[in-house]
Amino acid sequence: MIRLFAATCLALLPMGAMAKEPLSEKFEVKGSVLIYDTEKLKGEIRDEDIDALKQVLNEHSGITELRLNSTGGSVYAGSEMAWIVMDYGLDTRVDGECISACIDLFLAGKRRRMTFGSKLGFHHRSWGPKAVQNYYREWRKRKDWATPFEFGAWIYGDTQAEIYEHLTFMVSRGVDPGFAIKSMQAISSEEWYPSRLQLIAAGVLREEAPED
């Protein structure tokens, strides 16, 4: 009954009162280009950006390119957003920097380009000590970890599975397997920035979309 009453009230509201949620400040639409710039607010890729990306693509059907400038953030968010980019068949372009979790987003593009002066940065996955501690405290009862050593054993296996999935994704997007492996060597504080020629040769940058 309450739901029916609420629905009736919404139907009686003028269209202006049912305004769309404001677009996240990380996103900006310019014609057929969607700009995703986490550096504008000195922020990072976050989990809430997943729904924000869905929202803007649903509201702007003419978008064909995602333009990126981000030094990374949530690995989970980057992976989920990458699937959305692939589902919508978008091209991707870097205008500034694309590092860490941003790489998955970039590789999701059909055509993948970067403006002159931009760069792509690669490093292996990392998980800060505080985040590890918080995860253990939150999940130890549900996961039935009797000691931190059992948690450590789980991390060892989970890390290998995550690396395998990441490398598999890169190769599935047309990246040379040797390059994909090399991209995991640098530590997170010392990113590897390949040259434009290296990125083209490895299949990271591509002007033409692959045939279906």
C-alpha cells in the first residue's frame, strides 16, 4: 500500500521535480566523448564510479569514446568499469596519464590511443598494510580464519589467481604476452612508462578496432 501511494505521488509530480541525479564531477560529456578525469579533484578510481559510469552512458547514448586521465585507484572498480566499456563498445584515449587500475579501463577500448605527451604507467598489484589489516578484521569470522597465518595462506593463493586473471585479460585484449608479463615487474612507487613505439608494437595502442 505504501509503495502504491509513493508511486502515485511520483506520477503526479511535474517532470522538473523528477530531476536526474547530478553527474559525478569526475565525468564530463563533450559531444560523443566522455571524459573521466580523477586527477581534476586529486582523487582516484573508486567503487562508486562504477554506477556513475553506467548512469552517464545510459543517459547519453551518443558516446563513442572514453577519454582518461587517472593515476589509478580501486582494482575492483577498474575491472568492473572495463567490462562496461567493452559492453558499450567504446574507444578509449589517454589525455594525461593512465596508471595502475586505469590500464584495465584503457585496454577495454576497441581503438586505443593517447595524445602526444601523455603516458601509460604499469606496475605490479599492491595492497597496503592498513588495508590488509582491515580486511582481515572484517572477514576473519566469515572466512573462518583461526589465525593470521591462515589468512596469509589465503592471500598467497588469492594473489596468484588475481595476477592470472589480470594477465589473461591483457592478452585477451590483444596485448603481447611478453609485454603483459613485463608490465608486472615494477613496484607501485616506480612505474614503468613504455615509449609510444613500445606500446604500439605490444598491441597496447591500436588505431584500428579488431574485426568481430
